[in-house]
Amino acid sequence: MSSLVEPPSVEEHAKARIVNDAPHFRSVPVALRYDGAHDPDAVHVVFPSGSDWTFRRDLLESGLRAPARRGDVAVWPCGRAQVVVELHSPEGVAVIQFDSRPLMRFLRLTHAEVAAPVSGS
């Protein structure tokens, strides 16, 4: 029996700007992951620390156009080219700003993955 973990079906990389009181926002690389075979409704935002935030794909899609919130995650557009994701945890609140283009590309790829025909063995 193998314990290998299959890679996600879609993985994109993006820069996220952590919004705080500092005079300049700090950018960090994040991985946007989607595994339609295991959970077709979920997307993951994985930070360099290994912190993995999982939430519904439709929340991210809705938040690109208008403010949306579900549970501990809120997403809203910020101007024409950026999106803010607010993450609530017992440790506090993180506010992350993304350029919207990588998020839109990621979502397009997730939908293409779902629409792709399944090949039999």
C-alpha cells in the first residue's frame, strides 16, 4: 500500500499582499489549489508557513464581483483589479489582497478541470 499523496488537479501560484498597519504591505507567494476529484466545491489558499485555508469555490467567485462572506472567510472586490480576502481564526484576523487576474485564471482552470472528460483505465 502506498502513502503517496496525489497532487491537486489544479495548482496556480500568486502573490498575496498581507494588509496590516505597516507603511508597506508585505507580499508572500501563495499556492491556489483545487482537487475536483476529492472535493469539487472547495479551493485552498496555501501560505508559505503551510497554513491552508479551505473554502467554497463559489465564495471566491462571488467575491470577485461583490462582497461575499461565509463563515470565517470574506471576499470582496477592491477597485477594478484587486480582491481582498479576510480570514478569521481564533488567533486573529488576516487581510490579504490579491490581483484579481490570477484568481480569475485559477477559477477558469478549475472549471475546465471539472468539464474535462474522465479517462478510464
